[in-house]
Amino acid sequence: MSISGKNLIAGEWSGDFTKGFSATNAVKNEPMPEVFADASETEVEQAIARAHQAFASYSQLPAVQRAKFLRTIGEQIVALGDELVEMACAETGLPAMRIQGERGRTVGQLGLFADLLEQGEYQGVFDAADAERQPLPKPDTRLGYLPLGVVGVFAASNFPLAFSTAGGDTASALAAGCPVVMKAHAAHPGTAELVAQAISKAIELCDIDAGVFSLIQGKNYAIASQIVTHPMVKAVGFTGSERVGMILQQQINQRPEPIPFYGELGSVNPQFIMADKLATEASTLAENLVASLMMGQGQFCTSPGIWSYVKSVDTPVFEQAASAAIAATEAGVMLTPAMAESYKKTVASWQSIDGVELLAQGQSGVAHFTQAALFVTDLTTFKANTVLQEEVFGPCALILRLQDEQELAEFIGLLKGNLTAAIHATDKDMAQSRTVALSVAHKVGRLIYNQMPTGVEVCASMNHGGPFPASTDLRTTSVGSEAIKRFQRPICYQNMPNELLPQLLRS
Amino acid sequence: MSISGKNLIAGEWSGDFTKGFSATNAVKNEPMPEVFADASETEVEQAIARAHQAFASYSQLPAVQRAKFLRTIGEQIVALGDELVEMACAETGLPAMRIQGERGRTVGQLGLFADLLEQGEYQGVFDAADAERQPLPKPDTRLGYLPLGVVGVFAASNFPLAFSTAGGDTASALAAGCPVVMKAHAAHPGTAELVAQAISKAIELCDIDAGVFSLIQGKNYAIASQIVTHPMVKAVGFTGSERVGMILQQQINQRPEPIPFYGELGSVNPQFIMADKLATEASTLAENLVASLMMGQGQFCTSPGIWSYVKSVDTPVFEQAASAAIAATEAGVMLTPAMAESYKKTVASWQSIDGVELLAQGQSGVAHFTQAALFVTDLTTFKANTVLQEEVFGPCALILRLQDEQELAEFIGLLKGNLTAAIHATDKDMAQSRTVALSVAHKVGRLIYNQMPTGVEVCASMNHGGPFPASTDLRTTSVGSEAIKRFQRPICYQNMPNELLPQLLRS
């Protein structure tokens, strides 16, 4: 496959290279050779109009054919072979093994939704008629689900495959019967184009209206605004920073017609270490937390950012072990030079906060690499500096030493929403764990016991979301089979003859 | 029971009568004797703060106890006896039989949610652990649901019981485990207070934290703003006009933390009359449509506002029958004098639109009563006057004569979102009905065949919602047992010991 640098607009590749841009080879810190065409307003308009047009046929496509389409996309992604892995590694700096794993997860996600479609895309609810009921007869009513319409998706920087072009949002929207207009992430446009080529081939092989998928390249903010405010766009999926997410949210708020906005924004993923756990497994736990923090150079959305416990005689053992583990970490490359810069600025600014102490740093490396940082503070400082509750994108964690149970309760009360929290405890900690679990549950989308938050299982019982700012819509998950529900809505059919009912609702 | 005119703030009745207001006796068109205290900012703040506080215990209350609470509310509403019926009739002008029926529905709704809670308030999803899985072990994950927190509810004018103080929003929020801060409708404050007295008694009998329910009286818009922008309020339910609903939506959009807003706003409930139906059952259908239109003096949210068909030799039969039925209707009282005025203004303004013809009017009555109106127009006029697609609150319908199937398709394309649409057809119309059903489905929350849209069944398969402006959140229903999902959100428990899991998720 060769990279065209163009936008895929409903099956046609087009682009004006006078406004071209290139990504950066993350490890080499130099521009990639490929040039990409910033999409024009006309191209975006065409993509959305053709998606809207395709909705008429695609929303009627039988579920088994949508399943076949999803599986074919997966096959075509695998068929891209090493070229995809090499491109993604170059653009993101992530190692080959990680990209291979992420490719497996991406193909697996497509398969999960295909399975769901084959098993029956939803469970209908039926209430039979009763002509004899008093005072009025009861009608026959059946509850089913319809796709929403065109979905705008914004790719994430940190998962170039699993949360990008053919990632979870795209897979669940296509599964639901919704066409997708995908805004590629400007940090990995080559990876995006390769995957779009795979989707385009799958569209041909499955004989589907090409309007069902378009890929929009660009660094231009106006593109994003055009997508989210377009009257034909009926839902938006986004994974990224709170800052950019809230810009999109505000634009969506200006629409005359409200639409669902699924923004996964920020999370510090608090860790709660109970007394007996600290007394008995301090060193192992510290090493495991550091290993979890370092995954993807701290760029996982579930990275453990705040580690809390009530101070005790065991505290120093944990802190020494954690410091030693941090000090042993090698410097690493981040997804983009801008992200590395931003990370370094945050670490520097934390060092200047009174009451925040830098416990340990990882090894330094070449200039555009970043080193891990472990800070420690107390609740008074934490309360006085709300910046400490904001997600740091990169390998930085904050230990929060609490004086007593009351401070622990106060800390939980202060927490904003998070994707996850984890309780680290032994059986002896059960009473305290219960207290923590009951209150922390209201702050998170996933509550974990004695496991690390990184690593999100793709399954039916997963919830990847949570109270704001973890998600702009805490009623939904972006991972797992329930994610399809974001792009469907209920419809009741009353007294409908069998011939006019969807297949799943027929007698 | 006597009416205090006060606000119920977490079990305490309070109010400053210097800013008092009274409702209007609708039939007599004169002020009711009772005076109500416009709630102060402090009272609203207290109500919300106490609701937030009560959430800690109420969200933990076992489902069977929440069920008992709901049933007790129902019993206490019934125990109010004729006083409630008389008050509601006086304040709304609705006849006693209608209020008695609505009381039955309200108590039935409470019972429906109680049944749901007793049967298991949600269906957990389980994925078992697999320690042997490669390359990584699979954790145990279980998906459950948590209540959102404090819910603000705004009562509807047209259903003083079923969509008001202890109506569907309140019942489903309380069922989910959410405290409710209820803003009474200023047109029926006495009815609201009586029902609040019943809820207050149920709270005492069930020994529940009184913060779980507050009733806010008032005509003051600042109250509404204070409720929907309060950081402790986590969801809002509203049934009313598009104008007021969008004011609330815009205020909610200003919040730093987005929250769900369930606004049921406007719907014209289009009727599609097929050719053979028109040829064979024109008169009966016309009479049935007029009867449906006249329910509650045209103040049902599912009132059939637009009747469409392709013109044929049978059209005059239908139009003559409909005109005769309209002409035979007596003048009726509306919920408030202001609504009657607004209705009359709309009817007058439609009469001045070129291309819109007044086919028939109902009988006239006393000055503050309203008479039915039946208009007819063509697609060109309909397209040129978007006002014709807005809901008219009152007994007014518009016949839309279409030239051919192409105009029919164009009309469907123009439609905004609606709560319902109905297809009136015979077996001979099946092919055309299928075409209409497939496209109209995307514009409505409920699609009906050969029945009238008025009358919303309260059951598991009901959907009362739909694309905007029918609802501000088309993924949800405000009627039926699925309504509880509006006030819950998913949470995944990973590797959790049995002791720390909610009852429904334990092994």
C-alpha cells in the first residue's frame, strides 16, 4: 500500500496539498516523509452529506451483513501486515509489540460487535394485546432499537488503532447501523490512512454504500467545529483532553437540536491502599503501581495518577520501594514532541508548589524523551491546589499521605469523576474497604480490587466511562459490547402487522 | 387535609407569603382561594443540600424497601380521596372522571416501578475470570448500575398527577435511588401540595431521610435556573413547551459538568392515511381522529396535529366527515386562561396564512373557552410556513393534502422529531405502508398502526420520547419501566470480593 496523503470522501480519495502537513517520527523527532492534505470545508460537507445519504440503506442492512462487514474490516486490517505496524510505531513512538497487541484488540473489538449482531443486535421487549381489558383494551406494543444517524468520531492520540480509525467508536457506530465520518488524529495520519484503505476495501467487498465511511485529515480546528455542529450529524464520539473535549461540548451546545456527545476526557484513577496491605505487601505493591504507571510511558487513560493511604509506620517502606522503582525507569518517548513539552512543564510547575515534594525521578534521556516523576503531598496542599487533581498525560504520580480515616473520607468527597479507582487491601482490611468502596463507587466508572487500572478488558460487562470529566455522558461506555447502545435509540411499535416490524420484533 | 400554601423542604413546611400567588379556577375563570409562597433562594438551596445529603443513605436502601416506599406513596395518594380530585379539577378544568383515571395511572406507575425493584432492579452482566488466558489473565468483571444523585423534576401542566408531583419522573427517579427536588407547576399548586403531603407521610411511615423529597412552589423563573445549574443536581426531568424547555437546556449547557436533561417538548404526531383506508373507511376514521384530537381539549402531548394523505376522489368524503365532527364539538375549557389566549392567537394567525384554509370550527362558548379548529393546506404552503410544523397546544388539526407519493416522501423528510406517528391503512395498502413506516420510524419514538396516538400504555415496551423536539434526549423514555434507566448509570466491578459487591452482582 502506498500513502496518498488524501482524504477518503465516501470512496473517493481527494485533497488539496497546498495546505499540507506532516506528522513527526516520534523516536527520531523529525518530520515523517508523507504529506497530508488538510480537508477543505467542501470535502467535510461532502463526507457528511454522503454519510447521511448512505444512512437510508445502511440502517436497513440486515444485522448479519453488518457483522460480515465488521469482520471484513478486521481481515483487511490484518492484511495490511507489517506496513501498518511500522507506520504506527514511527508516528507514535510506541513499540512494535504494543502496536501488534493493539491491532489484535482492534480486530477483536470488531469481532465482538459482529458476534453481537449475529446473536441478535438487541433484546426486544414485548407486551401482548388484551382486547378485554377494562376500562380500555390494551394494545400490542413492542420495543426495539434504531440507529441514530451519521456519527462523527475523533481519533485518540494514545491508541492509534483501538481508539482511532477503526477503533471502538467506529466499530460500535457501524455495528449500530450508523455511517461514520472519522476525523483522523493529526499525530498519526499515515496509520489512519492505512486503516481507512482497509475499511474502503471492506466496503467494496461487502458491496456497501461508500458513504458509510469517510476519513477527514487535518490540523485545522474548523473541521472539528463543522463536524459537530452539522445538522446531519446525530452523535459524536471523542477521546482526548478535557480542554479540547470541552471546546467540542460547547460547540455542540450551540446546536438547535441537542445530540449525544460521548467525550472521554480526563481521569487520575485514584488508588486506595489499605492499612494491612501497606503493612504486608508494601514493596510488591509499589513496584506493581510503578509498572502500571509506566505502561505506554504514562499515556494510558487508566494510568494510576494518585496513590493514597492513611500514614502509618509502614509508609516509608512503600515510599522507598516506589522511589527505587521510579529511579530505575528509563527515559521514554512520548506520542508527540508537544506532549513531551507539556509533560515537562507540568512536572516543573508541580516542583514549585509549596507542600509538594518530588520523591523520585526516572532516568533522563535524549532531549525529547521524558522521565518518570513521583511526587508526595498532604491533603491540605491537595485541597489548596486544584491543579493536582487534573490528569497529567505522562509518567507522573502523586502520593497523597492522609492523616486519618476522616481525611480519607474528605479526599473521596473532593474527587471529581474518574474512569477507574482501585482498592488495594487484604482480608483484614475488609471493613475499611467496604466504607471506601461504597463512597468511591459514586466517583468512578470501574471499581477494581487488588488489580491495576491499566488494561481494559473488552467484554460485555466492561464499563469505560464514568462521572465527568472521565466522560461527558456517564450513562455510557466506550469499551465493550454495551458501547453499541450509544448509537441506538428506542422505538415502540404499536399494533404493527408482522410485515412492518423489524425482524427481531416479529411474532 | 388543609392546604398550607408552603414549600415542603426536606420534611419541613416553610414559606414567605409576602411573595404569594394563587392559581386560577379554570372553569370559573377566577382566582382560587389558596395562596402559595414563592420559594426563596435559601429554601431551594436547602432542598438541594438536604437531597444531596439524603443520597448517601437513600442510594444504599435495599430495592425492596424502595419498592415499599413507592407503594406507600400510592396508598397515601389514594387516601387523599375526593379532596385531591376536587382540587385537581378546580385547578385544571379537567373533568373528575379524567382525574380519577389519571390518579389510577399515577398509582399504577408507582406500582410498576415497585414491581421492577422487587424483581431485581437491573440485570447484572457477568464475565468470569480466566487465570490461564494468554497473553494476559482475564479478570472477573461484573456490570451493575448506580443511581445518579439528586434529580430536579419540573411538573407538567397537562397531567397534574401522572406527570407532576408523584408522576413518572419522580417515581422513576425515586425507584432508581435518587432524591427528588420537585418544582410544582404554578397552575396547580394545590394539587401539588396534596400529593406532597402524601409523599411526606410515606417518608415518615417508611422511616426514610426526609431529604429524599422536596416540593418547591413558585412562579419565579430564577427558581428553575437555580435548580438546573446547581452542582449537586445530577439530572433534570421536564415536560412542557419547547420554548421553556430550551431555556432550561441552555442553562444546563452553561454548567461546568454536563448532566442529562430529559425534556419532553413538542410533537405534532403526524397521521398518514393510505389510499385504500381513505377509500373504504373515510368517515369512521375522520370521526376517530376528531375524538382523539378532542381528548383533554387537545392538550395531550400525543394529540394528532397533522393529518396527511395523497389526494384522491375519496378526499372530499373524509374532509366532509371530519368537518362535520369538528363542527359538532362543544367549546371547552383549557388548563389556564393564558393557554386559551395563546391557542386563540395561533388559530387566528393560521387563518391569515395564504394557502391555509379553515375547513371547520367547533361550537363557540363562554369567552375563556376554546373551540376546535380544522385547517387544510398543501405541501407548498406547509414548506413555506415552518410555523405549521410547530405543536399547537389545544384542539387544532391541519390536513395536509399531498399531490403524490413523491410529495409524501418529501413531507416525511421535512418532519422534525415526534413522540408518535400513526399509519392508517388496510391490507391493500401494505406496500405503501412499508415505505412510509421505514422512513417515518426515524422521526418518531412510537410508530402506531390503525390506532389513535392519544393514550400512552404504561408498560415495559413503551417508549415515550423521540427525536428532538419530542425529546431533548431521544435515547430515553419518560413512560414505562425503562424510564428508570434515565436516572441510573453503569459501573463495572473488577475482581471484587463478594462482600463488597451489590446484592444483585454477588456470586
